[in-house]
Amino acid sequence: MPAPIRLTGAAAAALMGVPAGPQRLPAAASATYRELLETAPDAMLVVDESGTVVLANSHAQRLFGYAEQALIGASIEDLVPAAAAEAHRRHRKRFFAAPDNRPMGAGTVLHGRRRDGTEFPAEVSLSALATDAGALAVAAVRDVSERARIASALADAEEKFRSTFHSAGIGMALASLDGGDSEPMIDVNESLSLLTGFHHDELIGMSFTALHHAHWRTAATSALARLLSGERRSLRYEGCLVDAGGVAVWVHITSSLVHNDRGAPQYCLHQVMDLRQRKRLEADLQRMADHDPLTDLFNRRRFLVELEREAHLSGAHGRQGVVMLLDLDHFKYVNDSLGHLAGDKLITRTAAVLRQRLRSSDLLARLGGDEFAAILPGTTVETAQELAAAVLSGIRSELRADADGLTRPITASIGIAPFHRDGHADVTDLLSEADIAMYDAKAAGRDCHALYSGTQERQSQMNLQLNLAHKLRGALANDQLLLEVQPIVSLDGDRRRRYELLLRLRDEGGELLLPGTFLPVAKQFGMACEIDSWVTQRAVELLAEHDGESRNLSLAVNLSAHSLRDDRLLNLIAAELRRAGMDAHRLCFELTETAAIDNIDDARRFADGLREIGCEFALDDFGSGYASFYYLKHLHFDYVKIDGEFIRGLRESQTDQVIVRSVAQMARGLGKKTIAEFVEDEATLELLRRDGIDYAQGFHVGRPTSLSALDG
């Protein structure tokens, strides 16, 4: 510690020359020492033993808010807060009694008080000044308000950081940068302990990268090195940590550097977010996107992806493979007669049979409804046929449908199509070929499998279908389809003129093709609904054209099963009738009983929609299905068209006569009308009159003819 400064002679006398009262410097001495004190960067005060200020520089005047005349002669205790004045006085006395002890210290932070009463933190350094006239104290006072504010802000920020750090809902770790490559963690929060299963003390000192799963550890270490080198400002990545029990934990990690007040990196902050719930949700969503919810087999979307992959591998490596399609026989009957719960149970049991009878390497899918598919990679056609036979046997022996006290076996039809040996990987072609083979199996009597044959004859048949589809599409686009009409004659005096609209397509030679030739192609290539819409529009136009001549004209339009699922047709019917201002009951729609059986829910909804519009509805080919009377109960209809199978032999068959008579009595009881199809002679017509049939249709009462018949 430097010795106190000592002034002697004139200097001392000049500084302490006033013997009584407040000491003041003579003008010459005051100017000399003022110049000395003015060079100091801080506020400078010279105080005598009584605490009187004898000299102050301009910094002090500005700091304390006093003019020089007011500050010189003031008590030093006036420049400290009132609460600290007495303590300050004691410190001052001890200082003057023993200056070497520095009772107030050097660089001590105290508080000063300005003339207006405001207080401020101040750093004070004292030194003794010895004169012949007595001791003086020289105080250097520095306002540290800004430094205190910064220090307080830093302390607040640090406290907030620590509070946030330890209470955060995600795992957090603070790692030192002084540990070389290990970068040990020096602090962790409770969330990280809970996430990893390690106690706080176990984590302290452990390298953060050591928590990583081995698969991610090298990459994480490399990324952190780039962060520390300044190449990266922060890190964000997903990976796996390993908890205390050795279990992998999916997390999202954000790492960044914490800098000190000089801008130098001091720590590395790791933030760890638990992703286990999100990963589980993602896995669930992915499974939902890929799997059928009822059977847990692949769905159609995923199956097509897998089929494309397998077909590509087959082409690239010359590997054999087979795609198999399975469809339950008469499933619609089971589903509709026993209910959807029974149908769903049958679907799940079918999936179980497929799992049991096929191999673990085979890929199974439910494409929709009762249609299943399988990819058999690396499988020969012979092996595929053996597996198909095993599946059919399993379905036949293990699946049953119980109804009406009877147990009916369930069967299926399977189509098999081998991958193309030329490496062609078009999945659409493969599925089409398997689909064709499956329908070949159904045509062969069901409960069997069929192999797709790519013979020249089959290829020629497919080419004919494609050509016909092209022609049919062109006819639709250019309004080139034709209509004929066939009369429906009343047998009970109804004066309304009724006709059924019959669709025709003219071929290149001018011959009219019947619906049985081209409608299956229309259904196969997705044009059935468009054709039904075209016929409906034309029917309304015909009724409107003949509205002024005869309002008793009615037309019947045949519908395909595909249109039952298309709400646009009901909307079209209503819109066309409104536009034409027609009576809706003059338009009747016919649906075959077999189509209704296969689509009972859609048929019921469509029939209800027609009733709301006001149109009539006829159940065509009645008696050809499996449960005719069941559907009479559950469908709203106006007419029953008795299947021609019961009409052709009516004259000779007592059984047919009983059936026709029963249908007529039943229809009358239900308030419905009956129509007999395929009436080909007068004797049959008389029998129908006798049995109470309402209408007759067939060559005997009127052949199909051009639309000009409507003008008669």
C-alpha cells in the first residue's frame, strides 16, 4: 500500500491555512490543486478530519449536482444517504485515526446522494494526504450505476436462465467446453433425468454424446465438432438416446453455444425433446394408411406399392412371382341376409385362413369388400396353384354361414396371374390378368382357381373388348348410341301407353348390337354410369317431345348396379325433370333382382331417392335371385317384372303357373303391379290374364322397334 502523500511548507500552509471554521484554500493553492484534480477521470473530493469538503473537481460537482461554492465547505456526510451518514462518520474517524488501516477500503462500492436527494451506487477509493497543518482524505468517487444495472440485468438473466433450465418440460444439459473431446455435462435438469432414467449425479461429468445410441453417436460427435469450430451456428436433428435400462428413446435435439459477455463461447446447451409419443402416433398413422382396419392386412394402396416393387425385382433379376386374387362366392347374399356384423366376421375369418394357408413370405391384402389379394414372390405357377387349392380347402372347411336354421358352406374363387417373364412391371396389367382369371373361375362354377392364359385366343378376345370399349366411348362422346322401344301392354284396362327403352350400338357394318354384347365391356371399362345418365336424359327429352300430344306416355329405363352408388344420377333425374316440367311418375327405372341382391343397401337408398322424386321403380327378373321374398320386404318398388324363366314354359308347366299365380297374389297384397316378360303366344297371354297379371311384354304383344312408335 503506498504511503500517504505528505505536503509541507507553503503547500501545506496554503492547503490548511485557515485556523478556524471550515477550512478553505487560498485562491492560488486552490487553482494549483484544482488543476491537479481536474486531470483525474473520476469525481475527486478532498476532505479534512472534520468531514468538511475543502476541494472538489468539476466531475464531483456534476456527479453530486452542486455548484463549486455550495460543495466547498459542505459536510461529506451530506453526500451519502441519511441512513448511512452515522456509519460513514464512524468510518471517517477510524480512517483519520489510522489511515494505513483503510477502514473504508479501496474501490469499495457505497452509495452517494445527489443534491436533489437521488441516490446512486458509487465505487470509492480513499487515500491519505498528510500536511503540516493536519491530515486530509482524498476520495475518488466513480458512479457505477450503469455497471450495477448491467450486473443486475446479468444476474436476473442468469437466474431466469437457471429457473427456466431446471423447470423446463424438456430435457436440458449444459456441457463444458473445457473438457476436450468429451465435453462433460456440468448441469442437467430433472426432465433429462426422467427421460434417460439416469440420476442427476450420474449425468454430471458424462459426455452428452455418450448418451447417444451407437448408430447416431459418430454423426452427433461430428456435428458437434462443426458447431464448436463455428462452421454451424446450431444443430437440430432427430435420433435415439439410450436410457439407463438400455432402451432406445427417440428424441429431437437442439444444440447451441452459450457465449459470455465478451462474445466467447463458454458452454454448449443441449435441449432434448421426447419424441416417443409422436413416433408412436406416426407409426399408428402409417399403419392406418397402409393396412385394412378390419383384417390388419395391407390395403389396396400399399398392395399396389408392394406389387410394383416385386414386379420390378422380378423383371430386374429374372425371378418368378405370382399375384393372386380371391373373391368370396355369393358374399353379398350372406352380408345382406345375415347383416354386416356377420359379414365382417366372415371377412376376418377369411383373412385368418389366408394367413394360415399361405407362407410368411407372401404379402397379403384386402382390396375392399370381399376381395383379397396376395403377392407370392419367387413362386412358380405350380406352387401357386397348390397354395390356391389349400386356401380354397381351408375356406370350404372352416367358414360357414348360419341362416334360417341352415348351415351353408362358404366358397371362394381365385385367379392366378404370373409375373411377366419379359420384365414388364405394369401392375395394372397384372391385376387385370388376375381379375380375368378370377372371373374365369367363377364362370367355371366357383369354388375353384383359374390361371390366366396369355394365349393368342385370349389376347384376341381382349383386343376385341378394347376395340369395342373405344367404339362405345366414341359413341357416348358423339351422341351416337341408339334407342328402341318395346311396348308393355296392360291386361287390366290401364290406358297409359308404356314402353321400355332398349339401348343399341351400331357397328361398322351398320348392324345393331344388343346390350348383352357391349354392356359388360361398358361395366368393365367404367362407362356404365355414363350410359345410364345418357339414357335418362334421352328418356326425359322423349317424354317432353310427346307431352303435348299425349300425357299418358310412360317410359321405363334399365339401370346398371354401378349407378346405384352414384348420387349424381339421382341429382340428374331430379334436375332433368324440373327442367322439362315433367310429371315424375311417367318415368320408371328398372333394376334386376340380382343387381339388387348384390347391392341391397345401395338399391334401397336409390329406391327411396326415386320415391322422393316421384319416379316409379320396377324390380326386374323377379325370381332369379336367392332371396326374392326377402328383398320384396326391404325394397320400395312399384312393379314386379316376373323373370322370363317362369313365363316361357307357362302353358306346359304346372309349377310355373303356381309360381306366377302366387307372385300375382303377393303383389296385389302389397299394392304392387306385375309385369310378365317374354310373352310369345296368345295362350300364355290368356293364362296371365286369368292369374291376374297386370302387364305383358314380349314379341307376341310387341317387338322392339324404332322411336317412331311413340308417335302413334
